[in-house]
Amino acid sequence: MSTTQDITYIQNQDAKIAELIRGEEWREENGIELIPSENYVSQACHEAMGSVFTNKYSEWYPHKRYYGGQDFTDPLEELCIERACKLFNCKYANVQTHSGAPANIATYFALCEPGDTILGMDLSHGGHLTHGHPVTYISKIFNFVRYKMKDPETGEIDYEELRRVALETKPKIILAGFSAYPRELDYAKFVDIAREVGAITMADMAHIAGLIAGWAVKNPFDAGFDIITTTTHKTLRWPRGGLILVRESEEIAKKIDKSVFPGLQWGPHMHIVAAKAVAFGEALTPEFRTYAAQILKNAKAMEEVFKKHNIRLITGGTDNHLLLADVWSSLGVSGKEAQTVLDEVGITLNMNSIADDTRKPMDPSGIRFGTPAITTRGFMEDDSREIAELMIEAMKNKDNTEKKIEIREKVRALAKKFPVPDTFVRHVD
Ligand code: DSN
């Protein structure tokens, strides 16, 4: 089980922390994880994260560092970049960003001046806070304008409106990407509009990067996108981190490198770069493509069950790893109530606002859930259908303690049947 780590030294030195680690291991092993942005890393990845590279400062880039002692960090970062480029079919990669938000922010600063316009997807229609929500500091620096879905029942983006707003506001960047949108985007349409208005195209693929790497969904680079940013720990099943990829422009790549360091983020975390390199190696294997395809099949199986029970799904279903259900209008259960009752039975997911939600963000109408983590554990379609049935049964019985105990036992049995694996591939290269 990859959730059980050797923590002998922590146990001998700091019993309180050891106890918390064992607690989290127990939770991960015995519960069912449906948060679509979470996953399990392999033991090889854990070992890299816990390696001596954590001791090293490696500011700047390979062969032009400020500090000495870079004999092993330089080839490490070069290998990591080479694997990232191979995986996403592009020329340049910056593997140093600590997560998705710094990856996005570094990209904005690389390509825009204060006051420049960036056109991104509205948060309530599936976009992300770092796409310029008014609560963020970057929204005070750049002028973010938004596009939405034409119809939340189908999920189709309003490309005509996107084009109209782009012509009117002349954005420097047109940003595609989301954290709560279950459909494929028409990347070619984004590229056409961007070329018409002279904008750079950027895809924040944090949620679906693993599906792109595993050939299960379209790669925005194939349609001519300039930049992809992503986190590395969602469908990708890698350590927590960020990644910026550039399809072919050396000029853009140089600006991004300069923006990450020295512009925004200083010392890179080389133990995480090591873990990214290990994980990129895993994702380059045929096993990873099988995994990515199964994520989609499992999500479709869950869609089927929710539809059978007449539960409203935003966009009508899913083409990727996640689903967004309006549990308030369908079951009279708020998103927060659903999250709480599902936590009680051992199923973890998150409450989520839905398009044009009438409820408040801290207790919205929806729940968001997905299949990357259960697929890592080996769930197939029947198992996914079973967990979907248990979710619905729990929400319908939110005040019935006996029923909830019964469901929790079934969830535990499923978790026991599918232990978190140690490794996903035999070897890489
Ligand atoms: N927290 C991530 C997610 O769950 O989608 C995005 O930042």
C-alpha cells in the first residue's frame, strides 16, 4: 500500500507528527476519494520527494546557477524538462513552479504589462480563481474579462460572445481552462479568435493534464495553443507542483523562465523536481494511457447512475474525469450538507457552486466529484456505478444514522477490495 510509509525516524523523534501521518494514511486507505483534483503518488515518487535534493539551493537554470555544487541538480532538471516535453509534445518546459497558481501568475507577468487584458472563463461557469477573480491580487494588476457557457445544460462555450469580447477588449492572453467544467473545449476556435485579435493562447490544463498526457482527451498544442500551465498532482498523479509548457516559441519560453526566476519565485524545490521527473517517467509508459482511458470510462459510469436517478448534472454529463451535480434542486440537499454526509460515510468530495448559483459559495447548490483517485486504486465501471449508488443513497438518507452506518460499511468494504497500490509501472526508460 503506497499510503503506508516507513516513518521510523519520525516515530522515534516526534510521536505527535507520526500519529498524524498514520491517521492520514488510515483515512486515505479506508475512505473513497472522489475529489477530482486529488490522487495517490507511487512509492518511487514518495522516495524522490523525501530525497537529499531537498537540501540543495539551485536558483536559476541548469548550467547557469548562482550557487556551486550543481553536479546532480543540472542533469536532474534537464532530464525532467526532456521528459515533460516528450509527454506533452512541445519544445520548452519550466519545471520549477511550486504549483498551478504560481505557474499562471508567472505566465501573466511574463507576457503582460499592468493594465493589460486577459480573457478567461468565469469562475461560476467552471473557471479558476487565478483566472482573475476579484478576490485575487492579480485582478488588481491586470484587467480580467470573462466568457461563459452558452447553456449550462449542454456546457457549450459561447464562442460568438468570446469572439465579440475579444474584438472589443483586445486581450494579450486568451485563457482556456477550468477547475469545474466537465466537457472538452474547442481549442481550434480559441486559436482562431486569438489569431484574429493578436492574442497569445494559454491553456490552464491543471485538471486534465493527465488525460492529455495519457492521450484520453485532446492536447491544446495540437490545435496550435502557445502555452499550457498545469499542476502536477491531479489526473497526472505526480507530486504537488506546477509546470509551464511552451509549444514552440523560444521568445515566450525565455520570458517565462525569467518570470519564474528571478521575477516571481526563488529557490526551486529540487526534491520535487526529482519527483516530477520520476512521475513523468511513469506517465510515458503505456500503462498510463490505459489508466487515463479508464478514468473517463469510470466517470461515464457514474454519470449513468446520476442520470438514472434524475439528478441534474451541469452540462448534462461529462467528457472528462469530473462531474458537477446540482444536488440542491434534485434532492433538496445543499452542497455543504452533501459533503458532510458523504464524509460521514467515508466518501470525500467537495461542495461546488454551479453556473449562476442562487446559493452562497460556502453552502452552494452543487457537488463536484471525479474518478482519478478511484481509478488509480483499480476501480472499473461496475465499481464506479456502485460508489455512485452509495453516494445517492447517503444523500437521500442524510438524517438516518442506521442507514449511514450501513453505507459506511459498504464503502469500507470497497476500499478494502482496492488497496492503494505501491507502484503503477515496473520501470521507466
Ligand atoms: N484546488 C484545485 C481544485 O480542486 O480544483 C484548484 O486550485
